[in-house]
Amino acid sequence: MTSNLSAFVSTYGLVAVFVGAFIEGEGVLMTAGIFAGEGLLHPVSVWWTASLAAWLGHLFWFLVGRRLGSHSLLSRFERLNERIKKADKIIQHHPGTAIFILQYLYGMRIIGAVAFGLTQLSVGLFLFYEALNCLLWAAIVESAGYLLGEVVMRLFHDWIQWIWLALSVMAMISIIHYLKPFHSGGKR
């Protein structure tokens, strides 16, 4: 069974990392870091895959913002345009800092990329700073997962089978308890 799991993770693991990092995947990347710590994924492959996927995802959302910015619908919202102009000034003066900050604010990566597309920031400059940012982000998040997996395995190595057994028994008891009223004709 372990060899089947290893084959599955090594075959589809990087696809999951790519999709997760493209969308907004700290959780997926951290899990991949844990798998890398267990030897089921190659750490450098996970890092490159996550970096590339995040970079392509940010490029996609940046281009969506760029397209929206040229759309006449946005011109109808005066207050939004004022805010975009203010953000544009900040981004023009400190593009690297602005890109790095939004990368680490939870839930802001996609919104931030769209917002950058709405400004006058050049595509080339955005791609350059975003490439550096994605490489750093992937290294930090994957390392956190890798180290977390190592700590858990070292602390609970001898206990994992017993913890798994206890959780399985608790899950079965909960399911039986939940299904009992249905079996006895009662309403739930």
C-alpha cells in the first residue's frame, strides 16, 4: 500500500501543487512540503512547480486586470478610479515592495494581481518582481510544510499508528451514533 501511495503522490503530486499554487495554494504547497519531507516528492521539483504556477497565475490575473482597466465599465465608477490612481502612484514608486506585501496577505494574491493590472505598471516589471516573489514565497511555504512534517514525525513517530487507530474508532462511533436514529425509525 505504501508503494501505491508513493506512486500516486509522485505521479499526481506535482499536478496538485501546480493547480493549488496557480489558484492560491498555501495549504497545497505546505502539504507538498510535508510529502517532500517524507520523500514522496522531490523538494526542488515542488519548489519550481509552485513558483512557476504562482507566477503564471499572477500573470493571468494581472492580464485580467489590464483588460478590465481598458474596459469602459470601470470608467463609470468614479471613486474606484480615484483609488486606482492613488494605488498606481504608490506602485509606480515602490513596485517591488507592493508586489511582495500583497503576496503574503492571506486572500490578497489574486485581488492584488488584478489590482496591479489596473495600474500603469509595465508587464515586464510586474513579471520580474513577481518571479522573484514567487520563488521566495514557494521556498518559505514549502519549507514550513517540510519542517512541520519533520517535527510531527519525530514527535509522534511511534504513536502515529495508535493515533490513527483512535481517530478511526472515534469516527466510526460518531457515524454509528449519527445513523442510529435512522435505523430505529426515529427522525434526525
